Amino acid sequence: MSSFTERLRAQSLRILALAGLLLLSGAAIGLAAAYPLTQMSFHESNATRLDQPALAGQVDVDKAVVTIDDLPKGWVAGDANMAGFGMLSSDYCGEKITPPAPMSDVRSAVFSDPTDQAVVVAQALHVDKSAKTYLNDVRDALAKCSSFYRTDAAGNRTKVRIKDASQDPPIADDFVSATYVDDKGASVQEWAVFVVGDVIVTVLHSGPTRPDPPFLNGVIGNVLTRIDPKDFAPGGVAPEDSNGAGGTDGANPSTTLGSGAADESGPSGAPAPGAPAPGGAAPGHATTTALTTSGGD
């Protein structure tokens, strides 16, 4: 009987020891698996998530176009003939994305910076409730290549590389942006396409250099404050609702922004990617003749 009790006690101790070993091993494995996560830095986004269904039918397409008051001081009205060469008219990696059924004409505006001949082309279009579908199509098309070639009206072929935009999007999900850089460093286009309710808005900056942050987001922020004050205006009140005007003499929160040099620079006054020399087509009018998929040359 004593021998049986001793064997039982020994067996119990072995079981407890095994259980303890398994517990410690599991903890060690768990810590080893979790350790890489502790070394990761997660980027915290400040982007605003919009209630798009609630905004449908609430956005005035005319107010969604960039105005002179949305730009820094020094910008002037540009060549109206370039109004049709915004991102709504552009190909994306050789693919033409057709907007959904329009509920309005395309509203456009063109501005220029006399100091370096940079141009801003803005567009807005009221469409049916599939505006987000258009944005998703643009995003999918853009993901198909990392560079492409453009041929201007004179037959000159230029390689254009696609890079990330210089700033984070102010809108979560419903915003696509990128930078097109002439492979020779002669010109840069930075652009954004976004959706607010059932209105598609595009803003394109085209010039010899990338605009200094926060130029583009500053301009877009002024537009968002006007068309969606609940989400973007201080106190939820649009500027024109509080003082009866959207700004005077170009004075607005973005007047301190510049459009000077950045990491991709070229000769002053150089045309944008795909734009020919004076007398040719406007930026965005050049045709895509070849594509380069991600990682190619």
C-alpha cells in the first residue's frame, strides 16, 4: 500500500512538472510571437471619415471648385482653355476611367503662379450615387503601374514616374492622390481626386517642382470647409455662413502656403509631365504610349 501511494505521488509530481513546463513554454512562445509587434510603429492617421450616404444630395457642386480665395496670395486666374485638362480628363496607367452618370456639367477653374508658371486645374462633377465606384476604379487603375510614357503633340516621348503624394489624405478611404515626376526632373504634377457625397472633386498642381506642403492639402482643406462644414469647419459653420464672405483679397488660412521647390525639381518654368513646349497641348493632354509595371524600368 505504501509503495502504491509513493508511486501515485511520484506520478502526480511528474504530471504537475509537465504542466508547469508546458505553461512556461506557451508563455515563452507567446512572448516570442508578440515581440515583433512591440517593435512596429503604427502611423496614426488624422484623416476624417465621412458619412457619404448622409452627404449625398447635400453638396453644392459649384462650391466644390477651387476659387482664387482658396489659393495663396500671388496666384491669378489662368488660361481658361486648360480647364478641360484636369484629372477627370486624364488616363490612369493608360486606362480611361469614365465618371458615372453626370447630374451636372463639369465645373472647372484654372489658376497660375506668375513666379514659376505653375498651374492649378480644378474640377468638380455632380454624379449619381456611384461616385465612390469611380474613385475605386481610379485607385485600381493607378495600382497597375509605377511609371508610364507620354508622347506630346510634337512626338516627344517622356517617361513619367508615379510617386506617393507629399501629404497624407485629409479624408479616409474616399481620397486618391499621387505625384507624377518627369524622369528628366523637368516637371512635376501632384494631384488628388476625392468624393464628398455625390460630388467628385479633382485638384491638379502642375509646374517645374512639387509644391511645398501643405499647399495641396491647404487648398483642398479650404474647399472641404466650404462644402462640408460639419466635418471640417471650426464649430461646424462654413466661413460664408459666419461672415457673409469666403475671404477678401485672397486672404484665407492658406495664404501662408507656398508652391516652391521640393525634392523633385527642374528648371524654372519647365512644362509639366507630358506637357509640350509652348504652343503644344496643355498638361494632361499628352497620350500614354507605353506602361511600366511596378518594379520595371
